[in-house]
Amino acid sequence: MSRSERKSDHIRLALETGQQRKTGLDDIRFVHQSIPESSLNSINLKTEIGGLVLSSPIFINAMTGGGGEKTLEINRSLAQVAKETDIAIAVGSQMSALRNQEERRTFEVVREEYPTGIVFANLGSEATVDQAKAAVDMVQANALQIHLNVVQELAMPEGDRDFRGMLLRIERIINELNVPIIVKETGFGMGKETIEKLFSIGVSAVDVGGFGGTNFAAIENQRRLNKLSFFEDWGIPTAVSIAEARYMSPTYPIIASGGIQTSLEVVKGIALGANAVALAGYILRVLTDQGPEVLIEEINNIKQELTIIMTALGAETVKELHHTPLIISGATWHWLTQRGID
Ligand code: FNR
């Protein structure tokens, strides 16, 4: 199976497998404020990631790579939706398009549809400096995402087996490119140890890509006979992962993602310490089930609800939301306590 066929398989299987709703965000509750001293009209959703100013903290995370008319049309729709709702968008892995010129259209269409938007390029950690530069050029990207997907590779029969040198390759890309470099997980989360390594090489931001939403172990297991079922419950839940990342630095830009679908989950992600929040599987589901118009409505609705929740909490900005009191219970509390995070 070619890389491109595998990618369209991923879209189908991601939709079939669905989102797991195990992010741990249900363990987070806000403390109601009866005298919040806020006003709905004063809420400011602006945020900053690695020097890029985003007008809203939510963005569309990397999904469709590979070639084919269907992926191109999904990317075109996603770019149109991002433009219409004024949010940033990441493209899916561009590696196959770097190897096969014909697939470039799948990605170029995103920049064509959204000439003034914030667009993130995307490659895996196997990328060289030259490939990273080419991926950025292909979509005139404002930043480059480098994804980490060790468990997915191990679960793929044709996947990588040698994970040495990842950090060094990422460091070279950071040193040689002149756009911000965001390192992201793809649904298994990041803990303190990983975050520390990434901070030490000077990444511009980390996207924790937590466990609890799209599950690539489950997706890959559908494609194999001898299933690695132990990987399906493997990973650091999104809520824990955000808290671990924020614990490692009070200031580093952190992106929350992994299973996020609602405005309340977005606000919880920010309150735990994220500067921005990315949605992937849920966006794809709404687009394919209900179409771009409904997706635009849904994103605008999430943005509107963010302002309502922030008003209730008395937090008029993303920065103020970082200081809102919250209660952490259940497995998330156990996890953070054992990891020495309070
Ligand atoms: C992805 N994801 C992904 N990530 C990445 O960095 N490069 C990629 O090419 C892809 N491809 C991809 C395809 C499909 C169909 C899905 C659903 C997802 C991972 C994605 O960006 C995200 O990290 C995870 O899906 C977890 O977030 P959600 O889906 O739970 O919101």
C-alpha cells in the first residue's frame, strides 16, 4: 500500500473508530464566580504562539496528507472553513508530496484558498532540514509542525522501527529554519520528560496531542491481523499532558489537543495552561457528516461560547484564564499527584 493510499485509509478509519472521550477533561471543574467583574463585550480571544498572533485560541490541527481528489477536496473545504471563521489551520504530513510532485496540489490548495491565513506546514521527525524548508515553501507556512508518532509507527506493519536521532534532527530544523517550529504528538500525549527534551532544544511551542480522542493505535489495529491491543489504552490523557507541560515552564507556549470537541473543553484546556487549542478528528467528523456550512456554524458557536464561559469566570483574556481557580479530581488528580504536580 502506498503512503498516499494509507493516508486516505486513515481518514476513513479515523471516522469509523471515532473519538474516545477519555481526555480526563471531565475531571476538571471550574469554581463559580458570583461577582466576576467582567463584560461579554470586553472578552478578547487573541492569543500568541511562538510569536504568531492568533485572533482566536482554536485552530484546525493537521489531518489530511497524501494525494487523491478526495483529500484535496477535504483540504480545500477545511481551508475555506478556516478562512470563514478566521482561525489558523495546519495541513497534514507533506512527506509524500515532497517525494511525489503530483501530490503538491493537496497542500497548495490550502494556501490558495486562504492567502492571508495562518497556515502550519507538517512533517514527521524523520524530516531533514531541506525537506522542512521545502514543506514550509510549499504552503508559504507561518510555522512548521513536526509530529511525533512512535506508537502509530510501531502499530503499523510497514512503520518505522528505529527512533534514534529524533531530537537531533528536530534541533537542526529549529536552527536552520526561520519560522517557528511546533512539535506535536498525535494522540498519545507528552509528559514532563518529553517536554523537557523539547524545551532544551528551543522548540517554539509544544502541542501535547493527548490521549483520549482520535486513537491511532485503534486505527492501525483495524489494518492488522495480529492486533497490538495493549496500545489502544496507552498514553497520557490530554488534561494531564497540558498540566505536565505547563508545570515545566510558566511561560512556554503550549497547545492543547487530543479529543477536544466543545467550548467547555477548550476553556478547560486553556485554564490548565494552554495558549491555544487544536481540534482534528471532531472537525473532520462534522465536515464529512454535515458539510462545511455546519462546520462554520459549529466553530463560530464554539468561539461565541468561549466568550460566554470566560465572562462567567471573570477572565477577559486567555492570560487571565490561566489563573482561574479549578478543581481537579479523579484519575487526573491521582496522576498529577504521583507526578509531583500540584
Ligand atoms: C491526523 N493527525 C495528524 N497529525 C499530524 O501531525 N500529521 C498528519 O498527517 C496527521 N494525519 C491525521 C489524519 C487523520 C485522519 C486524523 C484524524 C488525525 C493527528 C491530529 O493532528 C491530532 O494530533 C490527533 O488526531 C489528536 O487530536 P483529535 O483528533 O483527538 O482532536
